[in-house]
Amino acid sequence: MLNEFKKFISRGNVMEMAVGLIMAVYFGAIVKSLVDHIIMPPIGILLGNVDFSNLKIVLQKATMEGGAEVPEVAISYGLFLNTIITFLIVAFAVFMVVKGYNRMKANMEKKEQEAPAAPPAPTKEEVLLTEIRDLLKK
């Protein structure tokens, strides 16, 4: 069982998938930062100095009960809007990557189909005649 696991983990596909997952996580972090720090502030200014991360509906305010603080209960729809915008940007980026990959794959297949076929192998008679010719030259 250990040998099977070693074979599985050493396959190229597993390593490629791991690298892809790591890249996707960091790409998501970059896009989240783009949305939170670059895209949303100008939109907030256009809408009257609104900070989307602070938009929420408070269901219960924070209170102090018996010396312990009870945290606020709120629906943070501003954070949800940021998450939706982040998702749309990531989805569009993935769409563009897949579209480019499919185009590249189609071009490669087209070139393979257009490539001239290898000349047919000589027939037995041609091979025999070539040998006879070479012997006569000697």
C-alpha cells in the first residue's frame, strides 16, 4: 500500500495539480486585494464616501452582560458584495485562460492536420531496384 501511495504521489498530474492549487490560492489573494484596495474605494467615493466593508445590517448591538462582552450580530452585506466582485474577476480571468488554451489547442490540431504527410515508404520493387542499381555502380 505504501508503494502504491508513492507511485500515486510521484505522478506528474498530482504535482501539477498541487502547483495549480497553490497558484490559484495566491491569485485569489491578489484579486481580493485588488477588489478591496483598488476597485472598491473609488466606487465607494462615487457613491458618497461609502466603505463597502462597513456596510451591514445590525441585528443585535454589542452589549456587556455580567462583565462579559456579547459581540455584535450583523449581516455584513458589504463584505458579501466585495466577495461577489472578487468572484466575478477570478471567473473572468479563468475564462480568458481557458479560452486562450482552447484557441492554442485548436491551432495546434489545425497545424497537425495541415502538415504534409510523410512520403510513402518505397515498395519492395523500388527497394530491390535500388539495390541492383547500387550493385551495378560498384
